[in-house]
Amino acid sequence: MPRLQASLILAVAAIVFAAPPAAAQDYYAGKSIDFVIGGNPGGGFDIYARTIARHLARHIPGNPAIVAKNMPGAGSAKAGAHVGTIAPKDGLTIGAVTPGAITGPLLDDKPNTLFPAGRVLWLASANSSTRICTTFEHSKIRRFDDMLAHKTVIGGGSYGDATHDYAYMIGKTTKAAINVIPGYKGTLDTALAMERGEIDGMCGWDWSSAKSQKPEWIRDGKLRLLLQIGATPDDELTQMGVPPLWPHIKDDVSRRIAELIVSQQAFQRPYFVAEGTPDALVAILRKAFDDALHDEQFLAEARKMRIDVSPLPGTTVQKLVQTFYSAPKEIVEQARRAIRP
């Protein structure tokens, strides 16, 4: 798996921002930008977007106001469709969608094509993530090997949500006895179901989100960390003794399926504007995100919020999405079957 993400990122690592015209530099003065977040308030995805929104304006010439607005629905494709096809293409509406909104048009059996993921203009991604498979303290499932031998009830969101798709993917590629209960509204809702004993646990939970949302569970040992899922091992999780996914996948086809699905983690927290937005404004916003995501004030708040930051610039995300959409058809079809019941 490391060769997949490494080759993609190295191929597009060199970034040069062109200086926008002087007229564009004045464009944002006195204006406001809608930051449309395709997730529920309080979830890990929302925490990231709102934290970035608090720091982004001072890196945009003219210091516009930035107004964060939640628009959940259809695995964040509702927000994606609004920003990508409905909102004016004037650089005053930024979208924040989950990776599932990008992968859905390719992997869903009945794809929601309202969001033109392959055609929008990507501004940045805040991090490349590692996901976890976990159970709560009162579950009988204590190790991943237990999931191979005993039925494990895993809560998930809707199609396109990582907690839905990854649970099915892990079951299909490792033969774990996972029973997915879909329909939970975000990771906080799923975590509450774990605490109540309605389900054993959750797979596909972003590790940085788990640390931000439930630090006391991790501190007190209430979460049993069964598996880490990422392109490369996470140092922190490895030190905690959490095994990676890959040794549990025994055949090459299953591995290629998992690699395609997991590759979306390289664009874990992506932000975009609609195709047709003037090039000069796209350049301003890409540079603003790049500067904000490396800003010491932002990084200090990120540490306080317990969110991990490993940013990718917009042109890199653009290339990664294009590469994802060019995957071989037979692997795409196998991956589609792996993440859907």
C-alpha cells in the first residue's frame, strides 16, 4: 500500500502559486464567503472545517468574513452539489465534502451524480488520515481476531460515509463476521450507540476525530483499538500496539480493492470551489489555504482541538482525484461490490 500513495503524492509534490492580478487582490474586500460543510454539527468533519474557517480569512487579501454553514445529506453530496452546480461561480462559496462524496460517483451501485467530483476545482486537503476499527469496553470483541471468529455488530452512516463503507470493505476483504447497522447520523451518534450497548463498535472512524471527540475514552481505556487502516502505519497507533489492516488481507485482488478504497484517505478533508470560478480567484484561495494550514496560530488551535494536520495543496488533491477516477474498471467493480450490501 505505501507504494500507491507515495507514488501519487511524489508525482505532484512540486507546487508553484502564480501571483494573481492586482484587481483580483482587491476582490474580497468587504465581501463574505460561505463555507458550506457537508456534515452534521459537532462531528469530526465539522470540527476541522470550522477550525480552518476561523483562520482562513486573514490569509485572503481583503480579509472577507467567512460564514460556516452546515448542509448534511447524501454522504455530503448535497453540499457538494450545492457548491459545485448551484452556487454562483464567483469564489464566494467554498465546499467541504467527505471523501465518500468523491468516491461515491465511481463506487456506488446507484451513484449520486449530482456532485461533479471529477470536475470541481480543489483548493486543499487538511490531512491524510488513518482510520480505526474499534469496540467499546463492554463488548465481547476485544481484538480483531475476535471479529474473524464471532459476529460483530458495527454501526455506520449512510452510503458514502467511511463508517458505512469501511465496515463492509473490512468484512469483504478479511472475512470478518461483521454485521453492519447503517443509518447513524455521524460518528458522535454512532459513539453514543456504542456506549449504550446497541452495537459493538465502529470501523472507519478517523483517528484524529476520535481523539478530538472522545479523548476521555482513549485516556480511560474505554475504546478497544482493534485495527488501524491507512496507507502507512501511524506511529502513535503502532506504539499503542494497534495492528494494521494489510496483514489480514490474504489475496491480491482483495488487497487491490482495499488499496483503491483506502486511497481516498490521501484527500481526507478536501475543500473546493465550482468549476468555472476565475483562475485568479482559485489561485488566491489555494494560496490562502496553503498559508492557513501552515499558520502557527491555526496549528496551535489544532493541537488544542486534538486534530491532526498534514495538508496537501489543491493541485495535489486535483491530481489524486483524477488518478482515482482512472482506476481499472475491473478493480472499481470489485471495490463497488465490497462496500455495498
